[in-house]
Amino acid sequence: MPVRLLALIPVAVAISLALSAAVEAVALPLFLDTTGTILATALAGPSVGVAVGVLTSAVNTLRNPTFWPFVVIQIIVALYAGLAARAGLFRGLRTAVPAGLGLGVIASLTSTPISYFLFGCTTTGGIALTTALGRALGLPPLGACFFGSFVSDFGDKAVTFALVTSVLHALPRRTAARFPLALRAIGAA
Amino acid sequence: MNPLTLEGVEFHYPATEAPALRDVSLAVAAGEIVALVGKVGAGASTLLLVAADLAPRITGGRLTGTVRRRARSGIVLPTPWTQLSGMAFTVWDEVAFGPANLGWPGREIARHVERALERLEIAALAERDPVTLSGGEVQRVILAGILAMDPDVVLLDEPTAELDPAGARALWRLVRVLAGEGKAIVVATSDLDAVPAVADRVAWLEQGAVRAMGAPDLLAEEATCEAGLGTTVAGVWRAAGLAAPYPLTVADAIQRWR
Amino acid sequence: MRTRHPFTLLTLAAALPTLAWLLPAPAGALGTAAVAFGLATAAGVRRVLVPAVVTAAPFWLFLFVLHDLPTTLAIGLRITTMVAGFVWLAAVLAPDRLVEAMVARGWSVTVAYVFAATLSAVPLFRARARRIVEAQRCRGLSPRGSVAKRLRALRALALPLLLSALHEVDERALALETRGLRSGARRTPLAPPPDPALERAARWALLLVCIAALVGRLV
């Protein structure tokens, strides 16, 4: 693996985890913990993205061990972002935001069974609360769990895609040209 | 054969029209110290990257001309923090990072690391975590890490940027010692006052081309002083309206006064 | 425990939750939770056991609210095992020992680098993000206002962080290259942790126990 991609991976993981400070400052219910994964995939392809995703989960696990099984989600995110990048969907917000919403649906569909069967939907306070809300609304247990993760995932992935699009377009050409797939992702190749 | 030779080198960064280096030729002999001076963006850093075989290999871009390297080179870049390996939790391990990657046996690594720590006067920091160090200390650790790899060509980009005056003096002394051991040294620096005592030759870079090359007296000439690249003494002499040729160092000025 | 080989510590921390989920609840999970608590206590009551209990407590609360008693017990004990195991691991596993263990075992230096560099980079970038937030706060950033306004503020915070990070990737690549980091090269281990045959046997035994539990569960 070329040394630049080797240097990219730890930085991309650190980005994903550092953005929580920004999110807290604006008090929005987002995670943005797949930002590094999606950005790395757009710049260097899904295999690098998967590495970033796995490592992000591993570091997250140090803080909340129940996050580990959700590494599957990070891998799916990397693969999805790879397809989106190849299709040049990062060329503007008009294509990126719907792509992000699509990923949000897929992500919550995948995380619900994991959350439900392994942890009874109690991975975070937010999820537990929205699940309780869903139950109060009369949804069946699995449905309530889906409701819990959907609400947070949907917006989160759309915002992440939008953010990555902004970054890719803000990169000076000289820097972007050094990453093999960056130009294709923004439809400029 | 010289450890490092550049002939007619032209280099473009990726996706950039203007060349970063134009028709640059430079041959550095073993034991010689060449100083690169110039304004920001003149191409000194790029020249060092080309000499270190990092451009275009890692940076991308295209290079025409010839670069001949007889020996291994090591480069110290200007921003110390980004050069920390991230894989070492003590200064000792950080300095040993390079030699370990080269696959040297443990005892040889220890020998080189101890020597490098001594030379940079940071033996006392050996057990510290690199992230707790000051900018100047990190710069010395990085330099120690490069020296521990025993390169024959040492390339330094603004090595005294983070150091205090005493640290800078110690560093220039070390540079002379390294040259004395036969290493070829190319240093890009804006510390012009130190250059006469350290460098054997000076190359003045402007917009990617070598505008002038010669002995350090170059820094007391009219053209360099006008460009703001003369030594302080020469600049003051000129600004005072005193007659050329301008003195290069304080000692020269005192000589002229007598 | 701290002097054990890092792979042993990892295997133990991975085996406990695996067994907690594979063995029949709640007895199996109770057993693994007890083992995990035992390890945590041995590593230090205040440093490890208390944080483990504190981290696991909220899950019990949510479970109690959402589920009936048997489910709460089963999942609660499993989560407790996982939490206690990981908190214990984080306390006893020294990252540099793990990196040295990987290098000594002949794993690709790139894998070892990526692990270690990630652990170093995370606090660095977190601190940088906080500094950017502070700087923007001085310029009037506040968590109030419409969603659109807050999204724009988020962008203003995130973009500098991300762009400077990508620029730094370039510089890091140059530095790593000049210091000889190469895919597939054999790196000399600087301080390889000892790996007694007994520990290696214990790791294999744990692995077999997990496989047996998996088979037992499927059959």
C-alpha cells in the first residue's frame, strides 16, 4: 500500500472521532462517525475505507464496548460510499444528499437487528429513549427499535455526505490530484 | 563521484502549470555544506524533496532532467509535529523508528540511537513521550531520528525554525561536525546570518531557478541585499549609505572600520 | 496481568463476551461476568472495577424500562461482561507492547503502524477540534438558532479541521517515507514482549472453548 494511503488511514479515523466536538458545539443530534470512512473511500477506494471503518469502530469500542458489533455498519458504509464515488455522486449537494439519505436507510436497516438481538436496543440512551417512544406509540418491539436507529441515522448520513462533498470540492487541485480517486468522485475526472 | 548531483532539473507539481523548479543544476561533494536561500516559494523546499527522492515519487508531478544519488539521504522537513511517527511512545523509540524500519540488528540500532541522542543533546528526554515535548525539542528529536539512520546526504529544511538562539548555534555546530565526517549537507535556511560561518557554498533560488551560486560572500552583494537576502550586517551597511563592497559579518565590518 | 503477552490479553477480552453470548443465559453470562469482574478487581478496584460498573449501569436501566425480567437479566449480564472486559483490557494493555508484539510476530509493519498511529492521532485531532470550536465561540458561535443556521455553523467548524487534516496526510507521508516505512519490509522489534509456551497454549485453549460453545449452541 502506498505510503500516502498508509498515512491517510489514522488521520481519517481521528477525524471521525474528533468531529463529535463540533457536533456538541452546535447541539445537533448527529454522530458523524462515518465521515472519515466516507472521505477516505472517496479519496482512495473502498478497501481503504473499510480499514478506516474497522479502526474507527475499534477505537469507539474502547469507549463503549457495545459499539463493536456495529463494525458491520462501517464496512457497509465504505462499500456504499465506494459505489457512490465511482458514480460521481459527490459532484454536488443535489446528488450527495439523496445518496446520504439512501445510506441512512440501509444503515438503520442493518443496525436494527444487531441492536435488537444483541443488546435489546439499549446501546445508547438516545436509542433506548426513541425505542421506548416507539413502543409507546404502539409499534412492535423490532419496529420500535428500527424507529430508534432510523431517526438518528437518516439525518446523520445525509449530513455526512454533504460534508464530505464540501471538503472534496474545497481541496486545492494540487492536493486532490495526489489521491487516486478524488477527481472521479467529484465528477471531474 | 559526488553523493548528490542534479542536472537541468525541471519539476512540476501535479495539476500545476508553473514549474516549481526550472533548469536547476547542483552538485554536492562529500563533506560540503550548501545553503539554499531565497524568498518563500522560491523552490528551496522542492529542491530538497527532489534531492531526497520524495519528489515526484511521493508528491506526484513530473520531473525532467537528471538526479544522481550515490548514497542514502535523509531529509528533515520544516514542520516538526507532522514528522513524528505516531508509532513511538518514548523519544528513544521515536529516534529508533528509522533504524528499526531498515531492519538493522538491535545492538546496532541502540548504538546509533544513543549517539544521535547525545549529538542533539536530548539524552535526558529519552523516556519522555514525544507528544509532551516543546516544538524545539521535537525538532531535535526528528533530526536525531534522521541522523540515527546514518545517511550520507543530509537535507535540512529550516532546521532552526523552532529553536532558540542557543539551540540554533548548537545545531550549526553539529552541521559542521557532520560535514567533517564526510556527509554532504544541503540546508535551506532563512537564518542568513549563520550562513557565512557554516556554508561552503550558497545557492540563491528565485522562482524555481538558481539565480546565483557561489561562496557565502554572495550574501553581501548588491543584488542579494536588494532582494532582502543579505546578512544583517551587509543590509545595515547598505542602508546607512556606506560604500560597497558590503561586509559579510560583524568581524568583516570591524575590519573595515579600522 | 499487565506483564502477560498482549495477544493473551486480547484473546481473553474477546473470549469473555463471546462466551457470554454463546453460553446458555443467564448462568453462562453470570459466570463470564463474574470472571470479568474478578479481572477488573485484580487490576484495581478504583481504577478499573468502578468505571466498569458505572459504564454498565445505564444499560441495566434502559433494559429494565424496555424489557421483562428474564430478558433484562440475560442481556444485562452479557453487556456487563463485555463492558467489564473492555474496561479491563484498556487498563492493562499497553499500546506500545501490542505494537511490539505485532512486529515481533512478523506481522506486516503497515498493520502495526496503522494501529499505533491511529491511537496517537485521535487525541491530537480531538484537541485540534476543540481549539477550532473555542476559536469560533469567541466569534459568536452558539448552539441556538434554526437547524439550517446550526448546520452552516457545523460546516464552518468541520471544514478547517478536515482540510488541515488532509494537508497533514501529505506531510506525514513524506516523513514516513524518508524514515524507511515500507510495506512488506521486515522491521526489527525493539522490545518484544516475552511469550511463554504456557500462554500460547492458554490462548489456543480459549479459542477451542469458544468454538465448542458455538458448536454447542448450533447443535
